[in-house]
Amino acid sequence: MRRIWIKHSLAQHATIAAIICLALFSVSGVQAQSCTASASPINFGDVRPIQLSAVDGTGTVTVTCTWPAVTLNRNARICLNLGPGVNSSGSAPRFLTNGSNAIRFNLFQDAARTNIWGSIYSTTTPNPITFVLAKPIAGTTASRAITYYGRVEANQPTIPLVGSTATSYTTAFSGNQSSLNTHFFEIIDRTCPNIQQTASTFPFTATARVINDCTISATNLNFPSTGVLKARLDGTASLSVRCTNGNAYRVSLNGGSSGSISARSMQRVGGGGAVRYQLYTSSARSVIWGDGTSGTAAVTAAGSGLAQTLTIYGSVPAQSTPTPGTYRDTIIATISF
């Protein structure tokens, strides 16, 4: 009777062991949980450096997580790390480049553009985008699109063109410049600095296009007052020109009220007389400043991004003195670029 009891006990243990082995095999076949991220590029569009204003843009990062149908870790801590970019040594600021030329810009987590998007691997900007994504009650996949915010800094007037044409500046966030770190949990969460393993990367680019742009303004030319026009009267005015650095430009002056560049004249306010005068490109007063026709010349130069002053030299030749009064003309300066 004692031997029979022992054999029966061994059979029970064998059955239990078989059940355990079957259960372990079934668990090992369950699909693991995972997350991926993809980012859209950010394009700042046309940038006009001489306007001295900031240019903003946005992009998105979409994170998708997948769980098995049954899981004990229904939450995923998401950490989106962003490095300086391939053209920058640091994240404050980052740079868009074209050859050796660069534009300061940055990427932010908030619409106010105060919280720089950084990385746990950075000592200066250790602040990734982070949030928790939860498994849906029905289903195994959840996604969330996060907006990120970019800004090209203001007050960069000397950003140059290349070849006097619209010029693209760019940088890439590739390889280890962008990484998704993930921690799955049910109750005990982790902070991003404690999640070191990279789940995936999300490469993208940032781009801006610097375009030709110019502004122009002028001061009045006032000749000295006189009783009679028995000797030449001289005066000067100035044009203030600001064009994109490297942008070739051309400034022409029209003929004024006379309609003739070679025979400009000022008309008496109230009517009843005219005074001949002329405008020149230099103090020698030998080349008439016009539009390049009929022996006249326009003034050409290249922008620096800063204000440039062009002097207009005027002369009233000796002539018969008309009726006393104030004489005026209006000249239109046109800048072509």
C-alpha cells in the first residue's frame, strides 16, 4: 500500500510540470510592446533679413505605440530627445547653414517659443518633449501627434545671399540627433533621464530660404535761396538703401515734372515760372543720374544688409531769373534688385 501511494504522487507532479511548461511556451509567443516616432520637416519659407523680424514655423512629431492584447504595462512614458543638429555644436542657438554662412534659429516645445526642445544627453538643454501614451481600452495601438515650434531669430541683417539669388539654408536632425526613449509601466513611472535606451529615431530637416529684398528712403535737396541766378547753385540729398547682403541693386531717378531726365526743371509754386536744374552721380557733376538712357547713368552697388548712403549731387546753372517764389520738383527714385 505504501508503494502505490508514492507512484500516484509522482504522477501528479509530472502532470503539474507539463502544465507549467505549456504555460511558459504560450507566454513567450506574445508580441512585445513597442513605440515608433516620425517627424515632419519644418520649413520657415522666405526670410528677409533686412526686415529684422523673427520668422516662425511649426512641425509635428507623431508617436505610435503598440501593446499585446493582454499586458500588465498599459502606459508608455515617451521621451523625444533632440540634439543640436548636424550643423551646430550646441542647442542655444542652433544654426541653418549654406556653406560657411549661417542663420541662428531654434526649435521649441511651446507656442511662446521659450522652452527649447532639447535632450537628456545635453548638459545645456536637457529637456526633451515628454508625455504618457496609454493603451486604449479597445485595441492595441495608440498614436499622438505633437506640434513643435521653430523660430528664425530676429536682427540678423547681414545673412547673405549666394550668387545674388534666393538661397536655401538647412540643417538635419539625423542619426543620434533625434531619439525616442520609452518606458512601459502600469504604476511606477520613470523620468526621462532614467530612460537611457533608444527605441527608435525620427530624422527630419529644417529649412529657410533667404530672398532678395531692398528698402529705400530719401532726404530732400534744398538749394540755397538767392535773388538772381547769375552763378551756379549746388546742393545735395541722400538716399538710404538697405538690401540683402550680396544682393546686387540698381537705383535710377526719373525726369520729374518735366518728364525729361536730360532737361529737369523746377516749377514755381502757384505757377508762372520754371528753373532748370540737374542731378548727378558724383561731386564732379559730370554724369547725369538717370535711368541709363540718353547718356545718363543709374547707380549700381551690392547690399551688405546694413543701411548704405548714396549721395545725389544737384546743380542749378546760371540762367535768366524767373519770377520770385518757391520752385519745386518731385523725383522718383526706383531701386531694382
